[in-house]
Amino acid sequence: MEVPQQQSTVQLQDCIELFTNMETLEEENPWYCPVCKKHQLATKKLDLWSLPEVLIIHLKRFSYTKFTREKLDTIVDFPLRPSEPVQNGCDRSQGRYDLIAVSNHYGGLRDGHYTSYAQNKDSAQWFYFDDSKVTVASEDQIMTSAAYVLFYQRQDKIRKPTLPAPSSGSAPSSLSDDDITEAAADCDQAPDSQVDSY
């Protein structure tokens, strides 16, 4: 999704509308017609035709022109639980999505560092991942100018918890290597569900 450059903060819905607006392909960027084998003036429009189980939104954080290249640090205000359902372009069926993870990019065009926030599906607790360090996070930490890829899960496809809910005690501030090894061992069993192809 393209991120508008002129503002310090923009709504995710504005990025989606910018992505799906009709675009005129003019003389400097014509469409090649495979039938007449000529470049033609045309219009194009992008729409969502089916709603996936996991909606992945890549925010375009880099701007390239003939003369400049820059990183866009615009804050994209994205909802954790959108109040409006997402509609597809074909039959207008609707789906509601919840944010489950955010990938962040820090740095410039040629180098950088990636971190992520992800929500545990069993406890609904958010965690921050930075290389081998994992710490507990809160919802108000997630939205930053570094947000690069957003992962939303369709509410009607959210899997049921597989682990018992955590005890009422406070969550640890970080996970040990033993905790991660134990969790990885639990994941070695194949799930019973089938993978949908799109």
C-alpha cells in the first residue's frame, strides 16, 4: 500500500483507498495491448476479489523518483480491531479482521534492522521480537513510524487456543531460551487443519 508523503500521520483506510483508486495510464506509462500489440492509453483499478484468512498489508515505506530516493517515516494509523468490515470487489461479502502481528523496519534504503510485534493467540498478550530478545509489549507500543508489514487474521478463521490460559500471575518480562525451546518442541506436532490455497 502506498503511503501518502505530505502528512505526518495517515489512516490505513486512506492508504487502501489510494491503492484501489482508478489510475489513468498515460503516454509516459501506457498499457500494452496483447491483441493489437500496441501501447494504448488506458485505466486500471485494483480490488480485493476474495478475502484471505490472513490479510497481509505491505506499507510502501520507500519513495523512488528519477532524482531522489527516500525512506517515508509517515505514521500510519492502523486499527487493531477494525470496526468496519473489509469488503471484496466481486460479491461484496464482508470479513472482519484482527491485527495479529506487525513487522517493523528501522534504518534507511540500503541497510536497516527488522523487529516485530506479535500477539499470542492463546493469551492475547503482545510480544516484541528483536533478534533473540523477546519481551512483553502493550497495544499502545505497536503503532510506530517503523511499521512496515501488517498481518490481520479474519475473525471467523481465528483458531481456538491450544494451550491452557496462563495463570493469573503476571507474565514474565522476557522469555528464556528454555521457554523458547519448550514452545518449539510443542510445535513439532502437525496441525489437523488443511491449508487453503488462493
